[in-house]
Amino acid sequence: MKSSISTISVIGLGHVGLPTAVLLADSGFCVFGMDVNREYVRSLVDQKTKISEKDFLKKFKKVTNAQSLQFFNSVQKAQAYIIAVPTPIHKSSNGADLSMVENAIHNIALNMEAGSLIIIESTSPIGVTAHAIDMISVMRPDLVKDGKPLFKIAYCPERVLPGNLIKELTLNDRVIGGYDDKSTKLAQSIYASFCKGKLMATSSKVAEAVKLVENSFRDVNLAFANEIDLLLGEKSISSKEVYDLANHHPRVNILNSGVGVGGHCIPIDPYFLIESSKAHSSILSLSRIINDSIPSKRADQIYKILKQKQHKKICFLGLTYKPDVHDFRESPALELLSKFTKKRSLNISVYDPFLNSKNSSFLHSKFTLLEKAPSSKSFDCIIVLVDHSDFQVLYKNFKNSSTQLLKFF
């Protein structure tokens, strides 16, 4: 499926926008990457990026050297525009903060022409595509005829896993929901240039709902796993063993419990559904309450064990929001760790393979940052909060160690 599009502006160059821009440029499009962070754009121009994946870096250098991908602080005129900016929630109300999406739409409206295509990838509440059309109709009445847009617009939610970005973007199926069939087909032609997964066509409203339902499903199931883990813990029963055995049932798939639910999708997306219908979101709301409470409850569990065993010298391992990912934002492990800032009787060290003296300014001064994995004999107790691959060797060293090893994943 060859696209009639040749130039594309990608607005937002984070862990979704940047690799998407790289793949588009590598597929033959002339791509303009835009981000509001001037220092970040300068670093990209200098071929410096926070994404360290080998597959990504190889393609990134290839397309930037060829200048098929260029970087700017303003939206550049193109035939198609892809919005990949963050959509956080307001902390006070848990309502969606669409300011960055709306700002992107505003700037696109200043540049676009009749026939232009807009693709929204940012996870947003249901109705964001219609909202974009309304915004542009007010700003550019020349792009509307008989109440219908003279431009094309589609919603295509991202599905990526940090740490494996290129493979996920290339192989995962995509849901593409256009305002009309022409919008859907034109958007499909762009993704077909690099995506080997299925390009599933639907309406924009359905596509908007798909991403929210996917992550809400995971949040609800994680809440179930976390609550059952606490229940079984009171009975001195291993939830891991129970889940492993229960999952042999052909229609059961219980997720692993942990120290909480982190990241920029699962803890946020359910609120977009909750906000849209208070009457039909009780399970979603309760799941959010349960999962938000887990870091504090795990901290209480850990402190109780340490007090019983009279452990004083402690080391916490793993502080990112998920295993093998270089990202500490929205990490439940960090929230759990914060509960120990006032435990003066404990001597606490921390170690994460992705954490060093240059990027650890968020750590409380009470905690000692280790530059390398701890020895199994150096502490009374070592507590693993996030199961990084690098820790597998360390686990083996505990077979003959008197140090207590606690795993919370």
C-alpha cells in the first residue's frame, strides 16, 4: 500500500514520537520532528538521545545523517501531521490534561491545508478526534464545507514497550480509526510503510476507546492480583505458587502482583474512562484506589519483617517503574522507598543498574547510592522491588548466604 504522502511532521519526540519519526524517515518519508524543549531538540540535532536501544540508534544515525529526519522547535508545514505528545492527568481532579494535544492541534491548524492528514497517537479521552475537528473548524473555517472537514483526520493509539521500541512499533498490530473511510485508508498507507502487523480499520471513537480499555483491563487485573496477594499473605500462603498453579486452568491468567502500578499509561488511562462516566466505572475507580495503595502497604509489610528480624543494614534493588527500562518517572518502587525516609534506625542503601550519581538527584539524602550490585554478605536484608535481568546472577549468590532476600514482584 503506497502512500500519496511524502512529508510528515511529528509533534512530540518522546519514547513514542521519536522512534516513530525515525521509522517513517527510514521508510522514505521526509520527516520533520518537533518538540517544545529547545535543549532537547539541540541534543537531537547533535545526534544525542536518551533512547539507548541498539536497533533504534542505528536507524536514528542513518536517517539524521541523510537528513531525511530533521528537528525543529516549531511545527513545520507538511502533508501529514502526527501528534505524539503526553496527556497527563490533573493531580487535583484526576481529569485529563489535554493542553499539550490542544496546543499541537492549534499549531497544526496554522500550517495545514485542505487535504492534509492529522493522526493523533496521544492516549486521550473518547471524543478527542471530534474535539480536534471542532478546534480546527473554529480556527480555519476555510477548511470546512457543509459542516464537514476538508482535511483528513484519524486516531491511532500507540502500543509500545520501552526497551524494545523498534520491534514493538514494527511488529505490533495497529488500530486505525478515521473520521471517514478516506482518512482511515490514508493513515493506513503511512503505517503500512513500516508496520508488519495488522492495520485494523475502525471509527475514531472505537480506536480512542480501544487504548483506554486495554490499559484499564490490565489495571483491574493487577488490582485483583495485588489484593489477593495481600489476602494470601495474611494466611502465610505464597501468592506466586497459587498464581502459577491457578494459571494452569485454560481460562485463567492471573498477572503477577508487585509493589504497585507505575508508568505513564496504566495508572492514568483508566481515569479517562472514569471521567467520562461516573455511573459505570466503579470497578475502574476501585482498582485505581487499590493499586495506588500498594506501595504504602508493601512498605508496611517490609518494615514489619525488618523489625521482627531486627535487621538494620538494608539494601533495596530496582527503582524504575518496570524491569529493564531506563525510566524512574511514576515509579511505585520510588514511592515505596519514600516511606523509609524517616526510619532513622535503618541504614539503607539502594542499587539500580540504570541509576548513577549523574541521574539520581531525586533520591533522598538518607539513602546511599551503590554504584555496583551489592555483595550478598554486605547487608542484613536485600529487598528486590523491580526484577531487572541484571539481578539474576545476584540471586544465585544467595544460596549459601545468611543475608535475607525478599522479592516483591
